Amino acid sequence: MIRIQARTEPSSLMKVLSPVLAIVLTLIFGSILFTAIGKSPSQALHVLLIAPLADSYNIGEMFVKMAPLLLCAVGLSLCYRANMWNIGAEGQLLAGALGGSAMALYFIDSDSVFALPITLLAGMVSGMLWSAIPTFLKLHFNSNLILTTIMFNYIALYLLIWAVHGPLRDPDGYGFPESAMFSDATMLPTLFESSRTHLGIVFAVLAGVVGWFILSKTHLGFQIRVFGADEPAARYAGFSGKKLSWFVMLFAGALAGLAGIGETSGPIGQLVPNVSPGYGYSAIIVAYLGRLHPIGAILAAAFMAVLYMGGDLAQIEMGIPVAVVSMFQGVLLFFLLACDFFINNRLSFTNQATN
Amino acid sequence: MDSDLIIQILFAAIKTGTPLLFIALGEVICEKSGVLNLGQEGMMLMGAVVGFLAAYTTGNAGLGVIAAMLMGSIMSLIFAFLVLHLGANQVATGLALTIFGTGLSAFIGSGVVGQTLQGFQPIAIPLLSDIPYLGRILFQHDILVYTSFVMTFVLMFVVNKTRIGLTLKAVGENPHAANAIGIKVLRVRYLAVMFGGVMAGISGAYMSLVYTPMWVENMTAGRGWIALALVVFASWRVGRIMLGAYLFGLASIMHLVLQGLGWSISPNLLAMLPYVATVVVMVIISADKFKEKLLSPRSLGKPFDPRQMA
């Protein structure tokens, strides 16, 4: 007979194994689903996971998609560690794209070497501003952070749409809701020839390392971890919850803002209404899949980027709706949460007769 | 502004507020049992797409609503199993439900995007609809709006006046005490979560069968999230949810009102209004930390494990 038993101590093996198990279960779920809708599961899984890594151009594309996912996920990992439920990476990303793009358009005739750094900085500051407002409302007016950050996602989206229809629209663009193309001085340089991989992925990996360093090697990170694990203990130790909250939220906002301007100054090259296919939401799953660990997020972001590309390919090659990606993301998080049950519990096999 | 326009605006505010009313009524029951389900948006979208598909294939809008209710309850069961049985984090599980529902609804609805159907038609209630002003605002709607009126009053009665309501509140306020007097805490929570799912399903069906009788990806546009704010706004009281839903409905159609008045503000800026209004309202309502703690169900968001003592 199989029984569920509480573990005396959380299993550190399961903590690492759980995401792997969740991915395997999601793939099994996917195969069953594809069979059910009359597609070959082996072909679908090949298109979703293997084909995206088939050649060097595609691997470059993986880095392009990985950059915004990772930037957002590193910030979210720190937020969630500190019990700050920031669901607003998407809005912070859009705000970064909007603010940064406004700066890039200001530099449209410039060839100054400072144009790019100032543009990126503008994106980061815009992202920080977008996370600062909900943080302020939470800390001073006790409003629910989850709901305010979600609302700010929608507000940022409409602000961006308004801007590309209005003040930032290309005057020579035949009325299309798009800004002018940025000048080369405000574009992120690409890393390799014949690939769209740009400096953003370097920033993202760097952010992961910085995030890891802060969390694991600094007193600030120690405070964040204690605060997340046991808030009363942290308060007893005299840690300032407000200061930590501000830090993680602004850090996350800056990174998400960088992700946003990295898109418009990177692969897109102008401000358009649909900057992000939901990177900020997917980053929540990346953060969880990476165990709220900045280095884990690097691996998880790579996986998620492949899934995004696979979704595009599956639509082109097999006529599978691209929405399959966000469905898989949801399923993945379900399985992850279910597998996490076994961090604190285990199955024990006992012979009923001897009991 | 003439009275005709005001009547039309109030009529539209009720219509726009109805999906919010349905979903928030479901969520308030769920939260009263101590469970916070952030998956509203996902359940609502699934209700919308399944309701549309069922009505589209059978030609019967009523079957659409039933299918949507079933779908909503299935979605909520996934959540309930993870949260109640496996003790998974309610916030993360709710988010997963929303992401899953957003993706799955777009996936299964991709074939019917842009198709339209004949949804529910308005029914003027005899006599009542002849009342000057009020009749035209309240009693010339479709059957689902009337259902939402009835539901609100039934729920007010059940929550405040019956044993069921008492059990529900006991579980939400102090699950350990409820358990000690023999109430099956997990069973009550399962039922409350499922009720939330059913209501989210109807709410979605209202969007795709009445409000805009078609299916479009993400057509609920954050209403599931606004409903969560609405519950806070209503201080977890059923009656106030109705008032709040219509106020939010009014905020959502403000752009039509202002355009009617001849103001020229970009429609994209006005589209932000319901979201901005939500933030403003939450700031005002929650500012008093003590009061909110007093009003919200005390075990909200906290898992209950019958094996452990309080």
C-alpha cells in the first residue's frame, strides 16, 4: 500500500529534481494532447524542442528571446524571495520600452556615443518608475501588490498604444501606429554576423550573476532570504521590510525596463504596439522553474526561449496555434507545483499485512 | 445631458457590470471559505470560449451557458486539488490557472475567431419594464442579467441568514475551530472554489454570448482581475458587490459617455480608466490597514492541513 508521509526535513534533491520532472510530465501531457488533435506527437515535440536548436541562426534567435525572459525573471526571483508578489514585469517591460524609445527618438539624428547608454538608462528608469508606484501604494496605503501591478500592466499597455498612435508615431509612416526606425547610434550592437543576437543577452546573463551575488554573497541578500522564509524572525532581527521591498521592486523594475528597451533597440528597431508576446508573464514561470535562483533562471529562461521559438515553428510547419506555448507554460507550472509537494512529503510503500 | 442619454448610460453600466458581478460573486464565496483563487481570468476565458463553441455548434445559447459553467468548475477543480490537497501556494497556483486558461482558450478557440452568433435577446419584463425610467434601466435586459439579480439576492440570504453561510464563514475565519466542531473544512473549501469556477464560467459566457457575441483571444481584458479588486472594494459583503460591479461597469463605458458629451480624448487613454479606477479604489479602501484586517476572512490564503494543530 502506498501512503503519503511528511518528511522530517525538506528534500534538497527534490528541490532540484522537481523542475526536471515537471518538464518531463509537461512533454508527456503535450504528446497526449497532440495525439488527441490528430498531430504526430513525435513530430510536434521535434518541432517544439529540437528544431529551434537546429542551426546557428536559430540558436542566435534563442538568445534573442532568452534575454527579456531572463532579465525579468532575475528581478522576479528576488521579489518573490522577499514575499513581494510582483506580477508587473510585463508592464515594467512595456514602460521601459516606451520611456527608452522616447529617448531613442530624441536621439534620432544623433551619432553620439552616449546616445545608446542614455537610451538604455531611460528604459531602466521608466521600468523602475513603473514598479515604484505600486510599491509606494503597497507600503504606504496597504494596497494589494498583486492587483496593482496587474492593473499597471494594462495601464502601461494602453499608454504605449496611445503613444504609437499619437506623440511617438512616425510622421512619415503613412499613419501606421509605429514610431520611426531608430538610428544606429541607439541600437544595441549585434554580437555575431548574420544573427540577431544582441548585447541584451550579455546584460541578461550578467543580471543573473549579479542577482546571484546579491542573494548569496551580500548581507542584503541574506536579509531578503530571512525575510522571505520567516518574516517575524526578520523583523525581530531588526531588518527593515520597507527597505528590502523597495530594493527588490526597483531592481526588478530596472531589469524589466532594460528588457523592454532591449526589444525596441534590439530586434525590433522601433516602437510598435506589440513589443512583447507576454515575456513579463512567462518570466513568472521562468522564475519558479529556476527555483527563484538567479542562476537557475538562466537555465529556465533558455528552456522557455526554445519553447517560444518552437511555438512559432509549430504554427508555421504544422498549423498548431501559437497559443499552445502559453498553455504549456501553465501546465508546466501546475506540474511544478504538484511535484513540489514531494519536497516536504514522500511516498512510503508499506505492506498492509504486516501493519 | 438629457434623461434619455442618462437612461442609456445606466442601462449600459448594468450590462457592462454584469460579467463583473457574476465572477465577483463567485470569488467572494471562495474567499469567504479562506481560499484566494487568482485564476479568475483564466476560468473566465475558458468559460467564454467553451460557451461560445457550444452555442456555435448547437445553435443553443442556453447550452453554451451550461457548458461554460461545467468548464469553469473543471478549471477550478485543478486549482482546488493543487491548493487543498497538495498544499501548493495559492498565489502561484492561481497565476498558473490564469496562464493556462489564457493559452488553452486561445488554442481551442483559434478556429472560430471572428465568427458571430445569435446570443441571448433582451426580454422586457411585463409591467416592471413600464415603470418610468427604472423600467428601461433595469427590466429590458437579457435573461442572464435577471439571473444575476436573483443570484445576488439568493447569495445575500444564504450567506447572512442560513446555516450554510455560517459554516462557510466558520471555515474562512478559523478552520481549526471549524474542524474541531466537526465541519469538513476541505469539503467546504472544495465546494466554495467550485462555486467560484461555475460563476467565472457564466461570467465568461456572458462576454462571448451577450456582451460581444463572438470569441476573440483575451476578450475578458482583465475583468477577472478587476473582480478580485471588487471583492476587496465590497469588503467581502455580497450586497456591496452588486453596487461595485455597476460602478466599475460605469467606469468601463466612461469613454462612450465622454464621447457623447463631445469631449475629444484619445480612446486609448480612456481605455485605461477601469484599471486606473481599480487602483484608486483599492488605495482608498485598503488604506486603513486595521479595518481591512478586520473585514477580510482571517484564514484567507492560508493552507489548512487537518493533520496539524493550530
